[in-house]
Amino acid sequence: MDINKQLEVIKRGTVEIISEKELRKKIEESIEQKRPLNIKAGFDPTAPDIHLGHTVLLRKLRQFQDLGHRIFFLIGDFTARIGDPSGRSEIRKQLTREEVSKNAQTYKKQVSKILDVDKIKIVFNSEWFEKMSIINMLNLTTHATVAQMLAREDFKKRLSHSENISLLEFMYPLLQGYDSVKLKADIELGGTDQIFNLLMGRDIQKDFAQTPQVVITIPLLEGTDGIQKMSKSYGNYIGINETPGNMFGKIMSISDSLMVKYYELLTDEDLNAIKKMHPKTAKLRLAEIIVGQYHAKKIAAIARSEFERVFSQKEIPRDLPTYKLRAGKDNIIEVLLDSGLVKTKNEARRLIHQGGVSLDAVKLDKEDAIIYKEGILKVGKRRFLKLVKADND
């Protein structure tokens, strides 16, 4: 593909390219030398699920892959133990090696739903960082100044609110930048909140006598709350490995205004045509398209049919998880916790007080309520549980 067509594909759906002139030059050299460009994107395995927010970037990587360039899918198994401070208002909880390793194991299978994993290079940054001596690691700190770090927007904000910043957090952008040196990256992709880290890569490459990478930023996708960026840390994400029903229901819960952005960043649909549709119809179509991308079109159609049957027609799902009651011994909060419908007692109490828990359409409004009878327990808008008596009752 010629340079202008490549640029047209690359620029679609991006926020900023630093710089487009350098990008054009790199593509020209790639064509002349018949050498694919090294495209880098990093993912810290802080949780086992890759979510739709990640797929915005993954879809751009697929475009580079289809253009014939070399994709480095960098799993930050070392940096994940530090935690990227980008956009954070507090110090991240550090993960153990075991937690990171367990999460990383699921990534290759998940990204195969978007990328041709046989044609990408999957690398772990622990391969070089764990071999570095303490003096070499400390030498990395000479590639940036305290003034540079304190000029960073999210750090400035935290300082203005008298919130702590650890010295370890200062290391993160330096480590991410050094990843680019090790991979000899021509281009690095990242979200708009990553701009400081991405530019640090350019600076460090210059210090190591490499041609600086071109930085391409991708829009951030808000999560189901419609406010924060989609993040595992914020609990507002839609994992691509979730069940079709859960994925469909979560997409249907987003706002109508956010729906258009989801169409733009997660599908190839004609936005003008979408905007002419009724919002509910458009959202049902969006949910079916996205579920179809990560499961199958037939499964997506079933998920849509089930959603409409349950929530539009006020019916109960066919395949419900069951919970065996112990006669006269099951407190409602215990049932909610033991069944996995909620994660904490506080969440259970909040739902009860808000009228979000009912048994056979009768609201349960007392925390100490004891469940005696069989029936259908509904929690929130789309969680159901079939209560049955234990076999010996």
C-alpha cells in the first residue's frame, strides 16, 4: 500500500501524532527498504481481563498488522508490579509476581480475537529489567529530572491536593521509555493519558542514539459509569472474555450519548446512519455487534433475544444459577454473598436500602430478613438467582 493510503488508515480514529512528518518519513523508508516498522504497545496485566477500552488500541494495532508492519505486544509483567501512575489520584497497590503472572497468562488467548497472534511478537519486560543491576537501574534516573516529573499534569494535581507521590512512581515512565529502547520501536501507541510516558520514550531513545519513536495517541473509552475511563481498577469495564449475556447487558446500560462513541471506536459502522436510528434500536444493534466480535454472531443474536425477552418483556432468564436454602437459616445478606451476586456486605446493604433486592417481585427491605421459601431472587436490573430448598429439607 502506498504512503498516502497507509497514512489515511493510520490517522483514522487517532487523537495526536507526534509527529506526522516523522511518521511519513518512517513509512517512506519502510517502503524503500522493504522493512516493516516496529510498532509497540504495552499492556500491564493488573487484572486477568482485557476490556473494550483496550480494544480501541488493539484495533489500531490490527490496522498496522494488516499494513505489513511488525507488532510488539509488550506485556509489562515487571512494570505492573509498580503500577502506572497515569491519571491516578493516589498511589496504586503493588501486585505480587504471582498475581501478575496469573493475569498475563490469559492475555494471548484474548488478543487473538483481534490480532493474528501468529504474526505478532509477544514480549515481557521482565526479560530485561530482572537482569539489570541496581547501578544500571539507577542510571535510568539520569535520563529525567525532578522538574520534568513535577511538571506532569497528574502529579501536579496530586501535589496541589497534598496527596502523596512515591519515588517508585517516578520510575514508571523511565521504565516504559526504556522498553522502547530495547524493542527499537519506530512507533508507540497509547491512550491520551499516556502522553508523558510515550514522550519519555522518545527522549530516552535519543539518549541511546536511536531514532526517536513516533507517538500516536488513541482516544480513551469511558466505562459503564460514563465518567471515568474504562479501567479494571475502577470496576467500570466490559471484559472481552465475559459471558455473552453479561457483555450484552453492560453495553445496554451505557448512556445514549456514550453509545455513539462506542460505535465510533469499537465498530466500523456508518455513524451518520446510526444517528438516524432510535437510540434503543441503535444500542441493541451495538451490543449485538460487539458480542458478535468476541463470541460469534449466532451467540450474539441469542444474547439479544434473551435480553429483549427478560428486560423488555419483563420475563425471567431460562438458565438461572441455583442456590440451596437451609430452612430458616439464610439471612438475605448471606445469600447475596454466598451466591456471588455481591462482593461485599456493604454492597448488599446498599442494594437492600435502595430497593434493589426482591423475591418473586416483592422487595426485601430489611438487612436481617430470613429467606424461608423458594423463588426467584432479583438483584439490581439484571442479576437473578433461583432459590431452592436443600435436598434434606
